Amino acid sequence: MSQSKACDPDTPLQPGQIMLSSPDPTSQCRRIKFYRPADETTAERAYRELREAAQAFHHEFWGAENARFERERLCFINDAVLSMLTVPEQAAGPTVDLAPFYRDYLNASYQRHLDYNRTWWRMNLRILTLGARAFLDRRWPGRRGSQRSKSV
């Protein structure tokens, strides 16, 4: 069972521990630091590196996506407020109906989200495969294909 700690890059981790940061203000994703054993096998290293790459991919996608969403939402609100000011009978109602914006945004970002999900699933399936290989290497170190990593 993994244990998590508050993210402090200088804190050494114990086996099975991961370190989590606070959520990033833009992506809303937490950065994760994984434990690196001194005698890390090649499979364990590949597993850890792919987990780190998946986290970076996740963070980058959602950082860009959330920034895009916020930028487009503010544009929509500004346009709606300006149109309310030009039509006197609408100026009395200070609320902006965001339903059309959400519908249009989701329709426009459908392919981008579909591509993200496909990539995310592929990465996670590969992570599971490498995790199983790393587990077997650690459990049965003499098995064929099990190697210790040269650089740690």
C-alpha cells in the first residue's frame, strides 16, 4: 500500500511512499514524486519514468485546457455583458446564461478530449504492463530478462 506525504523535494522517501504537491492553480493536478530504490531494476526504472511522463502529460494537457476554457469563458461573459449594455431591456438582468457557452465549448473541444483520453488510456495500460514486470523483477530477481539499472 502506498503512503503519500506533502510534497517537499528535499524529503527522502521510504519504499512505497509517494509525495504529492498541492494542486496546481491552472491544471488543478497534483505533482507526484515517486520513490527511487537504490537497486532499481531496469523494469522498475521504466515503470517509474513512464508514471512520471504520464503525470507530466496529464498536467500539461489540463493546464492548457483549463487556461483555454477560462480565456474563452471570460470572452463570452464580456461579449454578453457588452450586448446587454446595448439593449436597454436586457441591462436590468445582470446574469449571463452560460449554458450556450458550455455547450459550444464542449462541442468544440470534443476531439481534443477524445485524443487526450485515448493517449491517457494507452499510457495507463503500458504503466500496468511495466508495473507487473517491475513487480516480477523485484519478486523473482533471477528470472530471465530481470536486470538491475546501471544509472540511478
